[in-house]
Amino acid sequence: MNRGTASDNARREQFAVIGVAAALVLLRSIVLVAYEGYYFDSDQAIIGLMAKRLSTFEGFPLFYDGLNYILGVESWIIAPFFWLAGPTLAVMRVPLTALNIAVAVWLLTSLGRRLGVRPLVAFAGALPFIMPGPVVAGQLLETAGACVEPFVYVLLLWRLKQRPLVFGAVLAIAFLHREFTIFAIPALIVVEAARGSFLDGSTMRRAAWMGAGFVLVWIVVDAIKLYQAGLSLGLQASSLAGQMCLSPGELAGRAVTVFTQALPVLYGGTFTHVLDFRMNTPIDAGSAAVGWMIAAALSGMLLRLGWMWWKRPQFDSVDAFFVYLALVGVFTAAAYPLSCNIIPGQPPLLRYLLLALLVPVGCFGAFMRREQSRTLRVIVPVVFAIWGMANLVDNIRLIRASVRDPPSNEHGILADYLVRHHVLYARAIYWDAYAIDFLARERVIVSSVDVIRIPAYKRLVDEHNSSAYNLPRVPCTGGPQVASWCVQPP
């Protein structure tokens, strides 16, 4: 076979593998895009309402409504799609699905290019992101301020590390959007130190320019926030600090849950009731057998890597990339128990942990880069392929269950009823109010009676108190029952 034919075959294999990766991301996303009743709540609806407002040029949402953190990037991404196709849940998830595909392809091609392996081997290494279980697939499309975007930032920051001013600007946006992206910095510091270039003059100059880019964007966003709301970005730090609980006794209990609950669920390595994560399906997913297989594989890879680095301590830019990915995930997992919102025994908050999907990807790359044993170089991709296949089976089971018995969209039923009966104003609890607002396309304005995220809705409903309905959940009296609510007239 001549060189040209071999090159053509390699390109065809690369395109085929990229196509399979994209198809698998679409497959794990299809239920979330197609069924409004599967996984949608007021947290996600608020992003939809922000994007709708922006798409109709009725305002510019800088931060997540009602919060002093989570920059409104997700609503900015979605708004053009609403402008083109209208504000629906399916349209809202289209650009996020595209970002999931982009990250999957980015990881796959980065592994293949840096390792010099066949695309199928790189595909196996990227499977923890390409094909997670149904719970994590849902989290990667959860429109609640940030889902897949931190992965984009982490990969982009690595590409920009030699363009320090732009790096700092992107880091500022990333941090204001989702604070976990800041773990790119300690990861970079570690890999720079391992390469022996951490304290040289060039690195210090780059760090100074990075700081300048960060401060510049911070000042601009702070000025916009002051102009819009008369508030400073100092509230961001205050809000985040208020969510951290550092009591040693409680911290130890939450730290244990990282290994006993959170990571096993994230990796599909434990039996999980998908319904526990507010995803409307009776199926269960995950397997303890898969969990033990993953734990054994990752532990073995780490032990071998430690041994190989001890024997040959050279550390180049290819090693650095894989270690960087893994460390971002490790630091994310280490920060997880610091949150006051982590309650041992309750379902883990996976949105705080998603970047830990990069741990096995980084370990795979570092291992395949150094390992000389042909047997082990075959075993590890096979283990990753089995892991991905187990998650694929769970996602197919979810699709079959959803087609056979579509998830009920009770908020949609209520929204349609209110629109048909010309109800213009109503009140409901937080978890109902904003979901109904979005699904009704604001043809009905429902104000929350507990957590207020959009004060303008409360003012409107209060101004029309004499015509505002109440929407308590059943059991209740005083009006017709629609789905799980009573529609109580004023």
C-alpha cells in the first residue's frame, strides 16, 4: 500500500470515528431534546426566559436572574436560536447539544493527535465524556446556567496559554460563568512546575499578562453590573463564600461521599434510580460491577504511571496536556465537599462535579503515552470500551422506555390549560412558577410565592392581584384540578 492510500484510509477512519462520536452524543441527548416532560424545571426555565428576553431585544441578562453569580453566557448562546426558531425547550437544547458534540470531537482528536494512535483508540479514551450514563447525559444538557460550557473553557484555556492576555480575558468570563473553571489555574501551575519552567522570567511575564486580561474583563463586567443594578461584582465572592461550609466534622462526612456516592454515580459505577435526579423515568442505570472495573482500571493505571514516571521522570508538553485534564477533574472533586449544599445520603449534586469526567480521559492519555506493554495498551482501551458500552445500553433503555411510555409533561398541560382559559396572572411555588412561565411563552405570568428569581413577575402579579389565580398542588380544593394542581380563581 502506498503512502497516499494509507493517508486516505487514515482520514476516512478519522472522519468515521468522529461521525460515530457525534451520533452517540446525539443519541444520549435525544430524550432530553424530544420530551419536555423528561427533565425540565424552574431552574432551567429561568435560562429560557432570559434567552427569550434577549432574543426579542427586551433586555440584556448579565447574570442568572435573581443571583449574583453565574454569568448569563448560556442564555446568550441560546438567544439566537430562539430568534430564529422560537422559544421552545427543544430549541433551547440544540446549541448545548452542539457544544457537547464539539467537546467530544475536541477530546477525541486531541487524544489521537498527541498519542499518535488510531482514531478508534482515541475514541475509547474519550468515551467517559462521549457516552456517560443517562443521569450525567441529562446534566450535560441541563439549562440551569452552566452544563457543558466549563469543558469548552478548560480546553480553550489550554490552547490559549501562550496568548496570555486573551487567556486572562477568557478565564475571567469562565470564572464569572462557572467558578469551577478556576481549577485550570492550579492544574497549569502544577504542569509548569513539573516541566521546570514555573519560576522563570517568561512564565512570570505571561502570568502578569494573564492577570491583566482577567482584571480588564472583571472591570468591564463590574461596570455593566453597576450600571444595570447598582451592584458590584464583590457580591459574587460573597455569594460563593456563603455556600461554603468548612467545619471539620461536617467536611469529613461530605468528603467521604465523593468516593461512596458522587464519583460512582458520575461514572455509572453504581446502581442508580434516575428518578432521584428529577428525571422523569422509571428506569435504573449504572452497575456496581462496572464501578469496580473502573476503580481497578484507574488504580492500576495510576500505579503504573507513578512507577513509569519514577523510572523516567521526563515530562514534555504532551504529558502536560493529559496531566492538566486529569488535575482539573481532581481539583473539582476535591472542592466538591466544600459546598454546604452537599448532604450525605442525598443524591449527589453532579453539576458541581462534571469536570471530574476529565480524570479518566487524562489518565488514559498519560497512560497510553508512556506504557510500553502491548498487552496493557490493548487492555485499557478495551476496559474503556466496555464501560462506554454499559452506559450506551442504559441510554438505549431510556430511549425505549420514553418511546413506549412518553414522560408526562404536567407543567405543559397546566400551561396549555391556563392559556386556553385566558388566565393571565397566577401564583405558584418556585418549582412550578417559572417552568409554567416558559412553557406558556409568558402568555401567562406566574409569580413564585417562595423563592423570587424574577421580581418583575411578582410586581405584575401583585398589580393584578384581583385577577390572579392560585395554583397549589393537590390535594387542594376551590377550583378545577388540572394535572397535579388546583386552579383556584381569585
